[in-house]
Amino acid sequence: EAQTVPVTSRGFEGLPRGGAVEIRGVAKSFGTLQVLSDIDLSFAPGSVTAIIGPSGSGKSTLLRAINHLERVDAGTIAIDGELIGYRRDGDTLYELEEREILKRRTDVGMVFQNFNLFPHLTVLQNITEAPIRVRGLGRAEAEALARDLLARVGLAEKADAYPRQLSGGQQQRVAIARTLALKPKVLLFDEPTSALDPELVGEVLNVIRELAASGITLIIVTHEIGFARDVADRIIFMEQGRVVESGPPARILTAPRHQRTVDFLARVN
Ligand code: ADP
Ligand code: MG
């Protein structure tokens, strides 16, 4: 199926350098339900990782923990050596204040399944809101940045539209531009195409494909196994809150070492 490539030839060059993500001994429960157990993962700067696994296996919770939208019960997560949510003093961890957490969170951008655009703001306003409020950019500077990013996701002409006037694929591309406007070093995607009609999936995947070549660190939860094979350096298979196995797509998809991975791949293919 031919898909138009919505992005400009500039792609995403000039984005911030990708950050390193270090996850050590992370665990998380909701009440008696243990959702993450013993998670140890490293993501190199500029790496592209796809996380796959059945519904309920803890993939979204892991992404939310990396962005500190979720507090973990044990373990640490660091971006370029800076702990998410804590500061270390000797052997003791102290929780950061909300202000400091918000500031550090801008290093990690997150794109959700349902776009989460502000319905009452135009596309341009959706993108400029956070840079003005969080980064302290002037309006003119924020708008120039927003228009540049809109051009890169192929939506230069939609600056004054409202989200409801856009297709789901266009809304998701705006959501990507909005996230990039905060200049994250790490970009998290949580099933970015699951809410889209099949014919709109390709335009969003094409944008992510270009981002993968930009040097930013990408972690993508996806059910698009073919896309994961093409774009990711590594696939992580999660089940019941644990990393079952991880490795290069060619190995995970053709020679998985665990029966649970075999079973999952048989179900999704
Ligand atoms: P996945 O993204 O792999 O489908 P999630 O991380 O969303 O998995 O959820 C893992 C488990 O944690 C599920 O059983 C889910 O119902 C549960 N869960 C997620 N968020 C909460 C929450 N805020 N409160 C209680 N249970 C939750
Ligand atoms: Mg999920």
C-alpha cells in the first residue's frame, strides 16, 4: 500500500542529541497487583527500541515511570545520569520537589495513543503552549519553532486548524510536533497508531521512521511488528511485568529463546 511521506526533506536534523536511559531494579505495584518486577534496562543515546507484549504486561506503566508520570516502588531511572524524581546525596535518595520534577520531565517527551491535543486550541497554540509556559520562550520564538516542526511533520498548512478538523493521523503528527517543541532527549511512544484507522497508520509511522534517523533516543510500545522489525535496533518482549527477552529484531522475531515469545508472536502475526 503506497503511503505518502508527509515529512519534508529536512527530516528531523538539528534535534537535541539523544539521551541515555538507565533503569535499575524497578518494581511497581498497584495495590496487590505487581505490574513491574526487576526491570533492568539500558537505552543508549540515539537507540531505537520497540517494546512488545500482551495487554496488561506493564508496557505503559514502564513508559509512564520513565516520564515520572508514575512513581516506582523500588529502583531508579536516570536520564543521562540524572535520576528521575530524586536527587542522590551519598547513599540516600531524596525526592525532588514538584517544580524540579517538571523541569526534568521535559527531557523525556511522550506521545500517547489518543493524541491528547487541547480541543479548544488551534494546532499552533497546541504546540506553543508548553514552550511558552514551561521553557519561557517568547511568543514569536515559540511560533517560529512550532511552524518549523509543523513543516517537518508535513502539516505546515494546518497551523490555524482545530484538532477536530484534522484526521487522526494528522492529530497524531501534531502531537509529535508538540512533544518535540520541548526539545526532549528521549521520546516515548505508547501505541501511537492503535487508535488510527488503518489507512492513517502509515503517515504516522513515516514520521517516527524519520525521527529514528535523527539521533534522538526512541522507545516505542507498538503492536506493529513489521514496523518494529524495520525501525528498531532492539525489540524488548515483556510479559507479566518482566522483560522476558530482548535483542535485535532479526533474532527476537525469527529465533526467540522463550516459548512465551513464540506464543505471543504467533498470536499477533
Ligand atoms: P500494558 O500497557 O502492557 O497493557 P499497563 O502498564 O497499562 O499494561 O498495565 C499493567 C497492569 O497494571 C494492568 O493489569 C492494568 O490494569 C494495571 N494498572 C495500570 N494502571 C493502573 C492504575 N493506575 N491503577 C491500578 N491498576 C493499574
Ligand atoms: Mg498500554
